[in-house]
Amino acid sequence: MATVERGYTATKEQLLARLRRVEGQVRGIERMVESDRYCIDILTQISAIQAALDKVALGLLDDHARHCMHKGAETGQAEEMTTEMMAAVGRLMKRG
Amino acid sequence: MATVERGYTATKEQLLARLRRVEGQVRGIERMVESDRYCIDILTQISAIQAALDKVALGLLDDHARHCMHKGAETGQAEEMTTEMMAAVGRLMKRG
Amino acid sequence: MATVERGYTATKEQLLARLRRVEGQVRGIERMVESDRYCIDILTQISAIQAALDKVALGLLDDHARHCMHKGAETGQAEEMTTEMMAAVGRLMKRG
Amino acid sequence: MATVERGYTATKEQLLARLRRVEGQVRGIERMVESDRYCIDILTQISAIQAALDKVALGLLDDHARHCMHKGAETGQAEEMTTEMMAAVGRLMKRG
């Protein structure tokens, strides 16, 4: 199956499903804060969200590297697209 | 003002406000994916969420270091609480 | 044994041993670049160094949280030391 | 100038110069540990090294994306090289 071979690539539906799960996790943290849950437990949940977002980001990057860059090669924009991709990787490594 | 001096510490209301903003940002990304927005723009938004979550996490850690540990000192749990805090920092640095 | 219980804490000798190993790893990467080794292999080594440095950093943070802050409590500097510690955690999360 | 346009790309000499500087920074930290310097100052130096290593890594990734992948396109290995690159980005984001 392509998804497995490609590692991080996800379909649009898979991406949306992951993002909806992240949205639910954020709401879960809001409830934890509201009910004064122990801060360490909340931090564990935040780390889980960061990991989930990293996975979404890697899926998008993988997609960019494969599809957008192919298209870029045809239209002569590959150079510019690589520059954009590297800037995005740099922001992800520094988180914003 | 205490908040400024303390750097990352936030009140419960400030934390909730930040989390609701993060929730809105995640929904914004869902809409971007749905409307096939350019992947690099979506990645920029993900980095912004990661940065916002890092800020929430630092606020909670700061609070843990100050208040929970004080309480821990009184109840003899400071050692254990520091161990938990370091494990949380380690997870945040590795993101999950 | 204290080291095990405390998780990340290391003696001065252990810290120095880890740092010398990191120094050797950096020299190893220099040799890889000099001999035009495949970039992905070099990146894997860089990630290994990052992980090793994170471990050193967590050891120092743990030590700071336990010993320096105790001393700070005695001398009334705990507040300031926590602020410094949180700023350091923030820099580590953003990597500089 | 190509280096500026390309963002992160560096020549072999520039990469080696950066790595030697990192090596010197690691030795500097060893001396700080040996002379019992304040842990927060050491942590600041570690963050500086992580940032320098991130820059080296981004330079190598950029180079991989541009040159290796071009070569991969010619030899039919582009798919495999993108998979390797994404795995490397994933490790860098998680730091090892």
C-alpha cells in the first residue's frame, strides 16, 4: 500500500481526521485546565498534541516534496519550491 | 505586575483563552486542508500552533515549578515533583 | 542508586564524559563531510548529537532544579532561579 | 550570490567551518563544567550549539533536496531519496 511505503504521506481525508482529533485533544486540555487537573498531566497531553501536529506536518511536507515539486519541475518552479520547503522545515524545527 | 516578572506564568483564564485560540487555529487549518490551500501556508500555520502550545506548556511548567513545588516542599513531595517536571520537560523537548 | 532514581541527574564526571563523546561525534561528522559521505547519513549523526546534547541539558536542568533551587530557597533567590530556569527551558525547546 | 538565494545551502568549506566552530563550542562547555560554571550559563551555550547544528542540518537537507534529488531523478531514485529525506526531517524534529 502506497501510504505505508511512503511513510508520512496521507490522503486529504486522513489529514482532516488527524486534525479533528487534534482539535478534540485541545478541547480536552481546556477541560483539564477548567477542572484544575494536575499540571504534569496537562503537559503530557500537550506533548501528545505536538507529536500529532508533527506527524501532520511531515505528511504535508512529504506531499509537497513529491507532488508539488514534480509540478514545480514541469513549470520551472522547483528551485523556488525547494527554498520554500526548507524555510518551512526550519520553522518546524524551531517551532514557529 | 507579577505576570510580567514571572515571564511565562499565566492565570487560568489566560491559559483557557490561549487554548481556545489554539483550537480556533486548528479549525482554521482544517478549512485550509479542505479548500486545498498551498501546503507551505498550512505548514506555517502548524508552526504557529506549535509555538502557541509551547507557550502554554511553559506557562504550566512555570506554575508547576513555583506553586506545586512549594506545596511539595511542605508535604515532602518536592523530590518526586521535580522528577515529574524533568520528565515533562524531556517529553516537550522531544515533542511526545 | 541516586542516578537512577533521579532520572537525568549526572555527576560532573558523567557530564564531562558525555560532552567528550559529543565532541568526538562532531569530529566524526567533520570527517564525513570531508569524505563526501551521503548527506542523509550525516543528518542521522547530527540528530544523534542533538539527542545527546538534550540529555546533557536535561541533566543540568535537573541538577539546577534540585540543588541550585534548594540553595536559592535558603538565600531567597528561588524566585529568580525559577525564572532563569524557565527561560533556559524555553530556549532549549526553541533550540537557541 | 547563490548562497544567499538558496537560503541554507553551504559549500563544503562553509559546512566544515561551522562544524569546527561547533566542536570548539562543545570544548568550551567542557571547560565550563570543569570550572563549575553556573548551570544556566552552560544551558545557554548548549542551546547555541543546537541552533548551530540545526543550521548545518538545514544546509545539508537543502543540498540533498537540490542536488541529490536531481541526480535521483536521472537515476530513478527520487522516490527513495524523498522517503529518506522525510525520515531525516522527522528525526531532526524529534532530535534523534
